[in-house]
Amino acid sequence: MPGLLARNVALHAGRPAWREKEFGIWQSWTWAEAAAEVRALALGLLDLGLQPGEHVAIIGRNRPAHYWAMLAAQMCGAVPVPLYQDAVAAELAYVLDHCHARFVIAGDQEQVDKVIEAEAAGSGIARMIYTDKRGMRKYDHKRLSWLADVQAAGLAAEARLRPELDARIAALGADSTCVMLYTSGTTGKPKGVVLSNRNVIETARASAAFDNLGASDDVLAYLPMAWVGDYIFSVGQALWCGFCVNCPESPSTMMTDMREIGPSYFFAPPRVFEGQLTSVMIRMEDAGRVKRWMFRRGMALARRVGPAILDGRGVGPMDRLAYGLGRLFVFGPLKNTLGLSRVRVGYTAGEAIGPEIFDFYRSLGINLKQLYGQTEATVFITQQPDGEVRPDTVGVPSPGVELRIAPSGEVFYRSPGSFVEYYRNPESTAATKDAEGWVATGDAGFIDAATGHLRIIDRAKDVGKMANGALFAPKYVENKLKFYPDILEAVVLGNGREFCTALINIDLTAVANWAERNNIAYASYQELAAHPRVYATIRGHIEAVNESLASDPILSGCQVARFLVLHKELDADDGEMTRTRKVKRGVISDKFADLIEALYDGRSSVYTETEVTYEDGRKGKLKATLHLEDARVFPVAPGVDAARAAA
């Protein structure tokens, strides 16, 4: 990676490499300026005693300085370990102890405080470096340093340290460790995934060629730095292609900053696209009658012909003309509002996206595609080529990737991006990657015979059978439910049962807007979630999904027969979700066992007490009596039973 940085200085010295918005103003660094910042920090780390092979934990928001810290650590022969900035102290303590981090680069006072609290658990941190000095004046600075001071000290000692730094850079090779990224911990403690330079660079090279990425592209760096997706897009591909990485000022200004930058290459997990769609629907409900009419007419046309136009397929001249007018008056302004006007290549991954949500964006003329990947694969396992985009598949094998479907239905892959090992966990490494390099994904899927595309059904451990033998795949149903702006999260249950049930989280923003327009008063999330009209709305959404499932030859048995609306949002701080907002089904089953039992024994209400974690870390109990309702289950369409049996 330091070699790619040096190459970009030679090729693109004056081109912007990083931008950051601070105090409302965009600041830019060219490749030459960024390389000077990185080298100064690397010299400073050497001056502080950083040794080859040591781990440097980096925690904070997306900032150029934090990406430079990763490169500086690599120059020193050390291993950067980015952490989730919203992780609580206990989560940090586990990772810091597991990787034996001696150096921590923290973004601001909040992150420093969490690391200090985590140190009480026994992690042996020798030095902390902070990026933002606000609030840090009265701290004990025996082991604390401001990043700018570290750089200044490094430059002052450059004559002494230059030979050592150059020797460490020269010692790096393709098999040297590039980065260590921790898994989200959906099924247990997070595991440290060790990725080599070969993993990252070969994956960046192949994926960039697949989508014709180049130095003229722009990407927005807003996803957690600890997530492999951000690392490959904002570091791996950025260094390989030489394009510019843009860092927003804060999560609250991300959408505004995105409109100003207009990225040409954009990645977001489904939850981001779901949130944008919810925002659009809320705004349209508040719009005037003429605007609502134009939007509905325009979107009806877009859903019918938009994807075909995007893929270059034949469309009648009148439809093409009407779509052009729609682009002028509806789709263009909408894409500009979303910050997606310049997107040439867009991807979503991390979770399956609902087909209705996926089709909405493609109908606007946005080249949104799906990829399938994992931390262990350095992201890319499959990608959708242009012109072969489908909502129900995740594409063909990425360049250099081999796929194999086991008799059990589990997907295996082998690629240049396959991880080296799980750090300090040889048992899990051996269980995941065999001697021939085949890696078990833990996902169930199959190759579509007609297209050669991979279709993922669900996590292999989550796929089961209903009591009548029908396939149970909850994620597919959950994604269809989350298409509705009122539903933020859904957890479908039913493995081994006679029928399916669901726990629903309402989207507070969408439902509160609806409540305001309908003069419905409420005092809390809990009160709004329990309102009879909210239940009626959610029941309508569930029944609409059930009706569509009735005609599905594989998943018709997954119709939701009973449901309840939870009295609290599922939260990572409460252990119910990962930091990447994946539901921990095991935790849900244990924590809400009383609610699940009530759904299946026919009760119409249930009293429950749930432990919650407040923002300051205190614990409390949330008490509620929840209402349980039935939803209409539709008869299976003629011929579906036979098709299901054949499947």
C-alpha cells in the first residue's frame, strides 16, 4: 500500500486525493500533500517506538487523518486495526485486548474516554494519539499526544529516522499483513480477519477493472472505517485507481455533503437505501397535490420502463419520450436531492435488499447493482455485470473467484482475496478455510441454471423447514416487509413451527410524520407503536406481503400469520444487533422468548419487561403490555404446491 501511494504521487501528484468538510468548508489534499502527511506521521510513530508487527488501533469517524494513520502504520511495518466508532467501552476492551494493541489513534475526546475506560479491563496500551484536540487540555499527557505534535516530532527527527523507515517500507511484500478487520460478531465474539497486501491489492485491481473505475471517480467515505467495505473502497480501490476519497463533516450532514460532492462511485448497505426511500415517501406525503400526482405518475412509468432503458433494452418511442420528460421534471430533481445525480456505478451489499427497493432506484436511472461478499473475501465474491442486473440474484463470480455449492446448499468460494487467517484462532480458521483454499460462507444459495448468477437464500443456519416441510427463509420475507417506510426492522420466526410470526419495529420518523398528518397524539415511541391505527397499517403491509408470497413456489409457506409491534427499537447497545445493524437472531430468541411464546400460544396481549441501555451506559427496565394480532394468510396459488415439491 505505501508503494501504491508513492506511485500515485508520481502519476497524480497534483490531483485531489482526499477531501474533508470541516466547519462547513471543503478542504482538499493532493496526492503529494497527503503522502507528506503520511510520511510525517510514520516518522512520528517510529519516534514513539512503534515496532514491526505491532497492532495500531484506530477509532473515530471517517477523516483523512485516520486513513493516513493506517498507511503510516503500514509504512512502519505495523498492522492497522480500525474499530467501530460507536462501540461501547466493553466492546473496545475485548478487541484491544485480543489484538494486544500498544498504540491507539483516537478521533476525539469521546473516543479517548472510551479507551481509558476500556484500559481498566487490562489492555496494555503504551501510547494514545488523538486527532481533535478540543476538550483534551486538562488530560494527563504522559501517554497522550496530539497527532499534529507527533508529526512535528517525526519531521524534526527525520534525518535520524529516515534510514529505518525506508528499510521498513522496503521490507514490505505481497504477503505482508495489510490490515486486520474484526467481524461484526453476529453469532459470537468478533474475530480478527487478517488480510495481506496481496488480498487487498489483487481484489482492488480486479474489481476496479470490472467496473472501469479510474482516477477521475469520486467516492464518499461515510461508512464505519472498521467495516471491510469502507476499507476496500476508501483505501484499497482508492490507492489502486487514484480516485478521490471525500469525508463528510458528520453523519447528520452526510446527505447535504453528498449532494455537494456528487460521487460517481457509491456504495451503501440496504439500510441506507431504505432510509433514503423512507425520506422520499415522507416528503411526498407532505407535498402539494400536483407534485404528488406527478410523482405517482412518473414512478409508475419509471417502474415499467426505467430498468429496460438503463440496461439498453428496446423501449417504444412514446415511452422513451415520456421517460425523458419524467427525467426532466421528476427523476432528475429526485436524484439530485438524494445526491445520486453523478453515480455511474452504485453497489449495495451486506444484507439482502428488498426487490421493491432495488427496483425503485434502478427505475430512476441509477446504475445500482448488487454484490455478495464477506470480510474474509476482502469483500468481493460475486458482482452483477452491467446489463445483467436482477433484483433476486447477486451476480456472477468476481474476476479470479471460483464458486462451489456444497450438497447441503452452503456456498463456498476460492479467490485471491481469501483471508490469511483469524488472528489467534486457528480452530475457526481451519473450520472456515480448508487446505485447498475453499472458504465456507455460512450462506445457503444456488446457481441459477439459466443465467449463471448466484442466488442467496439466507444464512445457512437460519434456513430451515416449517412443520409441514415447507422451506423457511426469514430474510427474504423481512426484506419485503422493510420495503414499507413504516417498518424499520422485522424479525420473522417459524423454523419447525406450524406457521410464521413476526416482531416488527416501526420507523419512528415515518410513523411520527403520519401521526402528525392524522392528528394522532403520542408521548413516546412505546405509545405510538401500540396505537391501534399503527397496528392496522402494519397488518395491511404484512397481508400485502403474504399475498405476494402465496404465488412464490419456494417461499409460499413463509406467510406471517401473527405479529406484534415491539415497544423498543432493536439496538446494538442492547446486544440485539451488530454494529453493522445485522439482527442477532439468537439474542432476539432469548431476550424476547416470552413474546415469541405468546405469539404461538394464541394470546391477544402479553406483559413484558426488557432491559435497555441508555446513552450514558446506565441500564434500565422498560415495561409494557403488548398487543398481538392475526394477519390474513392467503391460499397457495394453483400449481405452486407442485413447483415447491419439485424445488
